[in-house]
Amino acid sequence: MGWIERWTQEDRGRFRAGIVRARHRLADSGLFCDPALEELVETHPRELLDIAMMDEEGSARSWTDLSPGERKGAELLAGAREGRVWMNLRQVFNIRPEYRALLGAVFAELRELHPRFRPEVIKGGLLISSPGARVPFHIDRTDTMLWHLRGRKRVFVYPRSAPVLHEADIEAVLMHPFSDDLPYKPAFDARAQVFDLEPGDVLCWPVHTPHRVVNLDGLNVSMTTEYACRDVRVRNQAMIFNGLIRRRLGLSPSIEGSRGLGLAARAGLGFAARKMKLVPKVSKPALAVDAAPGAQGAAAH
Ligand SMILES: [Fe+2]
């Protein structure tokens, strides 16, 4: 075992079907110390650098995009230490050779642990955020994993079922060109599993599982990885078709009731609907470790 330090037999059984909290030692690479982060932030392509501020509640409405301007890396990092800032260096693990090598090695280990695991596109971003920063309640469009590196953060992971989440909510996200946010009620928290992540923890959950994040203390640094697998592409396309017939024909389809040919047919119709521009195309620049056609962009929280 190399970068993944602990991945138990139970974790193997749960991976992608349930919540996995395991351990890694990516920080030993030396790629996430202050000087490395300052240089990364300063030189990362501006079109792939998201910086936002938020209010104390961290509500989606309060998120405001910031421009890095001509600020130096040290200044941006100091802002993240002191303010309520969230930075995402999208695809830095696909662009920078030393980080790309690390991402490739980690996923090679995952494939050793799970011989039937076939991620078609793997993207890695680096999140740098303030103590107290929050990411609102949302789902991601594809599988994501959070590899925590520095600071401490609390992650609330909710059931992928009513009353917290309805299939129509997932369809709405998939049919929207970029928004992943969902309607949130504090009462949902009673149904959440709560994980306080320490450096070296990695956390992942089944695709479309709702979650939100509250940073606890320290400058928070995490690698987020997202990847597409064939089963999720089929599921997403079928849910887009379901979303169309729910909205246009007033039907009440269910993805949980769709299997085999029924699922494949719905996916084909969803794909066709997208081609016919009945739903907006999800488009984000795709640089990937394992480039393959057919992947969709996904948010990286
Ligand atoms: Fe997320």
C-alpha cells in the first residue's frame, strides 16, 4: 500500500454503495505545505480558479465571487486564513505534472483495491478555505471523494431519499447547466451522519448523496476528486429523461424502479433529448487523467 493508508474489507464492500471513511498519507508528498500552496494559487490559470466569500451562515445566496486580480499567492493564502473564503483550484491535479502523478498513483491504488472499478475520467481539484467557511447543502453530478489534508472540517452527509431528497430534486440539478444547490431545511440535520475530518481522512459516498460542509478550525486544505463511471452516466441520462416527462407530461417516474432494459431505454432517450437541446448541456473544461469520451462536468465541493 502506498498513498492509501487504511482501506478495510468493510470499506471495499461499501465503496460507491455506502459511505466510506478511510485514511491516506497524501500530505507526506510535501505538495501541500504553505510555500507550495502559495505558488500554486499564484500561478494557477485564472479561468480555473474559483474564489468566493460567504456570510456566517454560508448560505448559497450569500456566496459572492471574487477576482484574485494581481494578488500574490501569499496574500491570497493569508486572506483564506483570516476571512471567510473558499478557493477551488479546479483541475490542478490534471495540469501540474507532480500533482497529476499523485492523482494517478492514488487511483491506481483504488483500482488495485477494486479490480472492477472503471473510472472513465478522473479530475482533481484543490480546495483551500477559511476556518468557519461553509459549503451549502448540495449534490454532485458524479462520484466525488474528499481527501482531507489540513485543518478540520465537519461534513454532514444526508440520506439520498425523501423527505431530505426527492428524485425531482436530482433531476432538477442534472437538467440545470451549473447549479448543484438544493432546498435545505435545518430539520434535515437530524437525519444526517456527521463526520469531523482530520488531516489524512478520506470520505466518499454514493453518487447524488446530499451533503454540506462546515469548516471547524485551521486553514482547510483538501483534494477533491471526481470521476465518471458508466453506471452513473446511464443513471444521469435516465434521470434527465425522467425529469423531462415529469415536467412536460406530468408523470411520476422513478429511477429506483428502473432496471436493465428499462433503464437503458430511458438513458438513450435522455441522451437524445440532450442532443436535441431539450435540456441545457453541462459544459466545463475537461482535462483528465484518464481522458475518455462521454464524461460530464461536475462540481467539486
Ligand atoms: Fe460536493
